[in-house]
Amino acid sequence: MHDPDFDVRRLQGISSSRLIPSGFIDLMINRYFPVLSFTFLCVLAGVALKMGGVANFFTYFLRYKEAYQIAAAVGIWVSVPAMLWIIMRVTRALKPFSDIMYAIASMAMIIILLVTVFLFPQVEDYHSQLMRLFIVAAIPVHVVQYVFLVKSRLDFRNAQGLNIAGAAMFIYGLVILH
């Protein structure tokens, strides 16, 4: 007797199961890492310019530990909606909602940053200045990240160049932070 509702293909699996979903590595290498590297380099340069000015830019860019710490903190902060977007993007059921969820998560994080400006008193000390630098750097990065991560992508040559430059400066930062 043959049961018409029973299908042997269901027992064998319709498609191959994957530990890492298809498209995940491509999104990480060609979209996420270049944007993260660009974020790291821009925040690093911005902090060096703010703290040292044009005259002492390279001194602060290459030797100022706090610049690397702020750049890493901004990179981690803006990675939250980016990783949420990537995970949703590679999941078939959630892919249609990934763009709107990225926007919602980014707006929530921007609101959190803006609320901290009003909740914490503006004292003119060293740590307050670093906190303001973090806030000023993190808010525009969400917009840049939305453009290059969600809406479009960099071409391969530019993406790999940013990956290499960002990784080199990150490793250099790890060395000087030690």
C-alpha cells in the first residue's frame, strides 16, 4: 500500500542543512567589515583631530590610547543593529523585515544616546569630553552604516581595502593599548 501523503524526500531532507546560512559570509566580508573598518578609521581620525588638532594629528592618531578605545566602543555600539540586520537578512522568514528592523534598532540606539546627553550633566572634565566625542561619532555612523550596509554595497576592491586598513589599525591599536 502506498500512502499518497507520505513523501520519502521529506525523510532525506529537501535541502542541505547548513551551520552558517548562505549569504552570511558574503554579507560579513563585503558589507559589514568594510563599514566597521570605515567607522573605526573615521572615529580614530576624528578623535585625533579633536584632541590634537591639525598640528598634532599624527601624534594623537598613532599614540593616543583613548582614541582607539573610543573607536572600538563606537564600532561595538553600531554593530548591534548591523548584526541584527545580518542575522535577519540570512533568515528566509525574517528577510522582508530586516530593513525596517535595522531602522528601528538604529533609531532606538540614537534616542538612547540623545537621552544620555540630557540625563548626564555637562561637566567640563576629561571623561565628559570623551563621552561627548563618543556620542558625536556614533550618531552619524548609524546613517553611513544604513547607506552602505542596508541600501547598497561597496565594490570588492574598495571593500577589501577598507577591511585591510581597518584590521591593520585595529591590530596596531591592540599593540599600543598593551
